[in-house]
Amino acid sequence: MRKFKCSICGYTYDEDSGLLEKGIARGTRWEDIPQDFVCPMCGAPKTAFAELKETKTVPAHTILEDEHVESLRELTPGELSALCSNLAKGCEKQHLTEAIDSFYQLADYYKSKVPSHSSRNFEDIAEVLKYDLSERYLKANTVAAEKADRGALRALVWSEKVSNMANFLLERYAKEGNSMLENTKLYVCEICGFIYLGNDLPEICPVCKVPNFKISQIGRR
């Protein structure tokens, strides 16, 4: 029997075990599970799963060794704001109070320098996200692997999972529109930015594993 793993939270579906609480009997093949199946932990769609296969470990220094790496460039105010905000959240987990305040102040400063883009629409946002997933993460992971920067690699893992989930939700919204948000709640993790759609909040964030008191409801009235 085969196993399929969620690319967002790591939940694994085992055909041999099934998923009895979801009405999926033992021995149910992946192909026979309905297309509207979602991950029981993070809510990701069936398309977020991939079959688990044996893989060979490649040393970090050999990854894309011969490929050209994009030259370093000056970060935009928006990128600097996001970077400082993420550093502040990382400091929260380590209870570094002074550093938290400093990084949030820097994040607010750079955010104030970001030009307004009132003309941006849904399609523009979706295109930027798709480009990040197809190009930018590959380059960033290559550089971090070459430098053996474990902290950067971990941050990129979280960020890519969060971006993938956002992309799945955008694709669903493009099909369903506002009906997708009816009779359900929308949450976001304050630490990694993971977006969760559902009424039953998970006990921990499926991506960064912080307790759910760090997951806030969006649009709560």
C-alpha cells in the first residue's frame, strides 16, 4: 500500500490505514478518494499531497552547483518590512522582549515607505504568488543550501508552505468567489502567516507548530 504526504503540514495518508473518522475505509486507494478531500490537519486540498517515495540525500554543497545565482540587489521597503516583522516573530518565540520591539518598529518604518498600489487586483496578486513559488524560492533555497544556513532554510520551508496554502486558497476563491467564505471562519497564524479556513481551529499551527492562541481570526466582529 502507498502513502501520500501533505506538502503543507506533513500529514500522511496511508492507504493501508484509511481515515476512519472521515469515512475513508482501510485499503481505500488514493485515486478513489473524492476530489474535494482536504487535509484533516491543515485543510489543504487533495492536490497538495504527493506520494512518498524513497529519495537519495544530496549534499547541500552540490545542489544546483553549476547554476548561476542571481546577483544580490537592494531590498525594497516592503521586503525589509516583511523581513523585520518575521525577525520580530522569531524573537517572540525566544522571549527576546527588547529585540521584538525594535524589529517591529523597523517593520512599521519600512512599511510606511511602501508605495501605494491601489490598482492591484486579484489577478496581480495571484501572479506574484505564482512567480514566488516557481522562481524565487528555488533561488533562495539554493543560496541558503550553499551557505549551509540552517536558519534561513527553516524560514524558507515555513514561508514556502504558507505561500503554497495561500495559492491553493486563491485558486479556490477564483472558482467559488465569496461563497467560499460563507458559513466558515478565516484564521492566520501570527508567527508564520499560515492561513486556515474552517470552523474548528487546530490545536497547533500546522506549519510552525505554535499553540493556537497565536492563531487569530480575520475579520472578527
